[in-house]
Amino acid sequence: MTRIIRIDPITRVEGHGRVTIQLDETGQVADARFHVVEFRGFERFCHGRHYSEMPTLTQRICGICPVSHHLAAAKAIDMICDVRPPPTAHKLRELMHMGQLIQSHALSFFHLSAPDLLLGFDAPPERRNIFGLIAENPETARKGIRLRQFGQDVIAAVGGRKIHPDVCVPGGMNRALSVDNRDALLARLPEAREAARHGLRKLMAFFESQPEFVRTFAVFPSYYMGLVTPEGRLEHYDGLLRVKDAAGDIREDMYDPAAYLSLIAEATEDWSYLKFPFYRTIGYPDGSYRVGPLARLNLCDSAGTPEADVELAKLRAISPGRPIEGSLYYHYARLIEILFGLERTERLLEDPDILGLDLIGESHRILPEGVGVIEAPRGTLFHHYTVDDHGGIVAVNLIVASGQNNWAMNRAVLDIARRYVQSDQLSEPMLNKVEAAIRAYDPCLSCSTHAVGQMPMAVELVDSSGTVLNRLTRG
């Protein structure tokens, strides 16, 4: 008889999901699936709201990456208003985005994944967490906490608060950066850089101690997609889409992000609310692609900042001329992007425009559609709004990074389950490795709003004694 192993819930990720591992008659792993079981509905209940509300509304999708949704929404409503923010507003938005990148990547590496990487995948679960890391390596834990705090303070300096800032408006920003805030952030950059370098040293020590484990952990070919600058450099706030295949050949380049629907399509499976985006030219599942920090570094010609480019050259030496395919290298890419974010933050803070007061561009008409695309920490994020003649929202399409990595996470789970799960001697560390394959992609399942069909639902009416008086079900 076949059997099912369930991991429910997946731990140390943002949001709620589970894994099922199906065993065949001989006890071998026949299949494994990653199920996203939560549903948010933002695409629907934004209908009827005015387009100007979208940066505030959509960032409530998530408390970890609200800035990403705030900025993607802002870029979409800029397009609806047919306006380009002035240089100061553009740079302030990018600065806030760098704060988001730094704090999110620091959270992922130091808080969620370092317990596996630095304490051991087989360490007792009661110790394999951030508190165990604090006890065993307080310096690393403290540096991780301080690095994330710096990123959050960048957000607060620009946006007024660390979570759910309310500064992006059509055509720009409603708040300037003060001299005191700029100077305070500049003074803290050396400490933040040392924290990022410390994380890199710790990760490299792990890689060197277990080269075979790293080399074979959830390694598979795929397409890669993300934004680059017109010169092909690493880009997060603006840019054009690039697609590479598994051989490293560019299949699409300098592609207008607003035309994403001609590039991307989505498939559905009946065992997950989260869709499976794919490269339309190839089809599903062969055209499945990855996004996020490793995808971005596989795509760009260079980072464009000195220290990040040094580390990028080291990363590319692992697989000269071809994309890096191993899932654990997402952690390496994350730390390289933190260095990039810190270097970019310094450049922006030293730019005279950053203290400017020309913050909002003028708009004289409303267009029927707007598309905002940025590189969120976890990958490419699309916001697409359609409005009526009065500016009311009539359609919303959100394609989030974790959805675009949905196929990759499923493939990683299957690879790791087949390699490590032994049905005759199941152990917690075996199943932790399966979870770690998902944590490598740092999914934000609360952002996984893009669903299909009706959500199964049961509503019960219960009296004070606990007796069920009535029950309605759907699906």
C-alpha cells in the first residue's frame, strides 16, 4: 500500500504551507508536493477603490515585504497618471527599497536559515532556531539583528515608519529626507557592511565544510527571469526584463515589463491555491523559471558596485559560463545582494538630490491601465491595475515572486525527499532537509494572493454549549 508523509506546517517561513511526500509500495518516494493552503483575496476586494489608495492597501498583504508592494503599486499608479516622479522622489523610493532588500535578506539568512547552516541540519530542533544561535554564537546573532535593524531604519528614515510606510503618492513622494537622518544612516554603514561580511565568512565556512552536500542539494536546470539595467547590470527598482535558459543563453532581453502578459502565462494544479507561472514561449512545465537573488545574479552582466562585483566573480567561478543551479546558493546570492544594497545605499545617501524638496510630478490625465514591476527581495513582483473613467479599480492582477518560484520549490522538495527520506527509519532531521529546500527560496506565502477558483470553506454556527446548530460548506 502507498503511504503519505505530511510536514504540516512548514517552519521558519513567512506564511502557511505544507508538504506531502508520497511513498510507493516499496517505501520509496514516488512524489512530493509543496502545498500553499492560504488564500488572501486582495485582487478582488480592491475592486471599487480609487487607484490612489493602492500603495496603502496592497502593502497590507504582508508585514515582511510591505515596501515591495508599496513601491510596485506606486509605479503602477504613476503609469495610470502618466507621470514620472522627479529625480529626488525616484531616488528616495530606491533608497527605501534598498532598506527593504537589506532587512528582508538579513531576516532570511540570519534568523530563518542560519540555524540550519551554522548549527547543523541534524541539530536538535529545540536548539535549531534563532535562540539556539544566540546561545551558541551570540556575535553572529547580534550582527544579524543589527543588520536587519539598519535596513528597517532606512525604511523608517524615508517612509516615516519601519512597517507599512505611507509615503508613495501618484507621481512621487509626500515626505523628504532630513539631513539628520541621512547623516545617521551614513555613520552606521561601516557596522552594517561588517555584519554582511561576517555572514559571508560564516556561509563560506559551511560551504567548505560540506562541499558535496552543497554541490548536490536540490540542483536542477530552469529558466531565469528578472530585471536588469539597460546596460545589463543588477537592478531592483527599475529596469527591463531579461530571460536566460539553463545553458546561460539570453532568450529575451530589454523586454518592456509593462508587456509582461505576452511573456508570462500561468498554469494551475488542483493541490495548491498558488499558480505556476511559466515562460509563455516554451509552455508549462518546461518553461518554468526561477526569480530572486540567485536568478538576478545569473542574469546580470555585473552588479555595478565594487564589493558586490568581487563576490559575484567568486560565485560565477563555481560554474563558469553557465547559471548556478544549486538551491543553497540562494543564500550566497542573498548575502551578495546585501553588500550591493549597502553600497547602493551609500551612493544614494551621498547624492545631493536625496535631500531635495521637488517630490511630486504633475499629472494632467488618467490612463485606463498601469503596470508596476520591481525586484522584491524574493524576486520579480508585478502589480497591474485597470481603472474606470473615475479612477476606480475594476481589475487587479498580482504576480508575486513566491508564485514564480512555486515550480522550483516543488522540484526542490521532490529532489531532497528522494535523496534523504528513508521510510523505514524516518527522522526529524530528514524532514528538516525537505523544509530547508523551501527555506532556500525564502517564500513569503502571505504574498501568494494569486489564486484560481473557489476556496473550499466550512462555516459552523455553534451555541454556548458547543453544539453545532447549522453548517454550510462550499467546495
